[in-house]
Amino acid sequence: MKNEIKKIHVTLSEAEYDIYIGKNILSDIDKYFDVNNSNPERKILLITDDNIPSEYLDKIKAKLNNFYLFVVKNGEENKNFDNYQQVLKTLVENNFTRTDCLIAIGGGMVGDLSGIVASTFMRGIDLYNIPTTLLSQVDSSIGGKTAIDFMHVKNIVGSFFQPKGVLIDVETLKSLPDRQIKNGLVESIKMAATFDKNFFEYLNTKPDILENAEEIIYKSLLLKKDVVEKDEKEKNIRKVLNFGHTIGHAIEETMNLKLLHGECVGIGMLYFSSPEVKSAIKEILEKYGLPTSCDFNKDKVVELIKHDKKASGDTVATIHVNKIGTYDIIKMTLPEIAELLK
Ligand SMILES: NC(=O)c1ccc[n+]([C@@H]2O[C@H](COP(=O)([O-])OP(=O)(O)OC[C@H]3O[C@@H](n4cnc5c(N)ncnc54)[C@H](O)[C@@H]3O)[C@@H](O)[C@H]2O)c1
């Protein structure tokens, strides 16, 4: 069967880039990314985590010339200042210059860390992204958000910085645990619930995720592309991507890593939905075996929302869905949010 490659072109004010989605395309990295930039000696730093199967790295390395490797420990707690400095140190010690480049291979943790390094090293160095989790493929591969966590606050230090290119090889999902697959799928459900009723209905048919990964990733990215092209820096419509996140993030923190990000976002969406939408989202989450409730400390959650990056003054911009495929942005006070949680 012909291996059809899907391509999405992202156009932003200061950068444009292509996202390629296909099967077994890691070994063709040299076809999709001009990593040598006509200079066979161009230095490349590969950044990955210690849990990414080495076969992916081997396929990529086989096509590169002058590369170095930085392996960070896996896990969100490693998206930190120390590792940010360690990557910078590797670049400085190996005399990287602004004309060299980085390649991130991993989930959103590796992508975010690599992104902040790329955006700040010598005021910007080329970054190529190879996301390997469903969450990073449907979500963090587009939009240019980079970040590290600091003083126990998630993504508190970061920037907007666009990659030079993104390569999504859906075969990498085969080694990803099922729970992580479902975790990523929640972001697609979220985008469908807010922007695309047909896509929501399609996901509700419970297609086999691995078999239909290219389609699901492509559809999710087209929705997010439309949003980030209209609002690069999250001043208006991009806020809609936070549907379920205001409470979801806070639940995630209070659950001490017992639940994954997507699982918390799934639960979070239920609080900001009309009864009809709530039952539709609950149904789809249940179909995939995703949690629809958890025993979280409501006072603590409200306290955490106070420090949410989307909070301004006494209000927080929250996203509500009254009908699948539509959304409202509503400013809510903390007491109003506390009331919703009852
Ligand atoms: N920049 C953005 O727009 C954006 C959007 C959403 C999330 N994020 C960030 O992304 C991070 C979460 O990303 P994530 O869910 O990908 O988590 P992650 O990067 O921590 O990966 C989850 C786990 O899966 C492992 N893994 C990755 N790919 C694998 C593969 N193909 N096979 C087997 N194991 C694999 C990792 O080693 C890790 O243990 C958070 O830090 C979040 O803040 C960023």
C-alpha cells in the first residue's frame, strides 16, 4: 500500500514551517528537514529522554553527519531549570553557533525543554521537532509554546518560538503505553468539542487509534493550525484551546501525578459544559476508558486557579461549550468557579 504523507503548512507572522505526518518516515529525516543546511559540518544536537526507544534515534542518527546527543531523564519533573542549563552547557562546550541546530525527539517534555533552549541560545537557533507521544503530535507540535517548570509551577518560564519543521512518524506510537495514547486523545476530543462537530462524532465512533492515527493527528492539527494562525500569542481565540484546562491543570497538581494531564483535562471539560454536552463528553471519555471523575480537593483546586496564567485581576477566562462544535469565552470569578465545582 502506498505510504501517503500528509503535510500541513503553518504560516505565522515571523515564521512558517511544514508538519509531515506519515508511517516509517523517521529514516527519511534528511528528505523532510534540511538539517545540514547545505553545510555537511553543521552541528546538530539531538535532545531526547531516556525512555524513548533507541531504534528511533538510530534511524535518525544514520542520516546525520555531525551530531551530539543530550539525553534527559524522562518525566515532567525534569523539565526544569537544571536541565535547561545542562543543554545550554552542552551547546557552549561544543562550540555551537547560531547557524547550528537542535532536533527534539520525544514527547511534550522534551519538546518544551528543547524549545526554550532553541529560543534563547544565541537569541535563537533552528529547532526541528520529532514528537513521539500522541499528546505531543496532536497538540504541542504546533503553536510554538516552549517552557520549563519553575518553583513547582508548571510552564511558568517560557516563550513562543516556532520550529523549522516537524516530523510525525505514527509508527512511534506503537511503543507508547495505551494510557499515554488515551491521554493524548483527550486533546483531540477537546478540539473536536469546541470546533468540529463532525470530528467529535467521528471520535465518538471509537475508531482504532493506532490504525487511524494519521487521520486523527491531521484533523486535530488542522483545527489547531487555524486557531494559532489567527491568534499566535493567545490573546483571544487561542484561549479556547484551554477548554477543560483551567480546572484540569489544578486537578492535575492536587492529584500528585496520580492522573495524567489529559485525564484531568477530560474531567475538567465536564464542569464547563451544558448538560447535553456533558453527557456527550462523558460518553466519549467512558468509551475510551478515560476517567470522568476523581476525588480532588475542591478548595485546593480553587486556590490553584488563582495562580493560573489565564487569570487576570479577579477573573479567569474560562471556556464553556453549550453545543458540540461551539464555544463561549466567559470571565468568571473564583467564587463562581467554586460554585461550579459543587
Ligand atoms: N508546548 C505546547 O504547546 C504544549 C502543549 C501540551 C503539552 N505540553 C507539555 O508537554 C508535556 C507533556 O507531554 P507528553 O504527554 O508527551 O509527556 P512526556 O513527554 O513526559 O512523555 C510521556 C512519557 O512517554 C514516554 N515516551 C515518549 N514517546 C514514547 C514512545 N514513542 N514510546 C514509548 N514511550 C514514549 C516518555 O519518555 C515519557 O515517559 C508537559 O510538559 C506539557 O506541559 C506542551
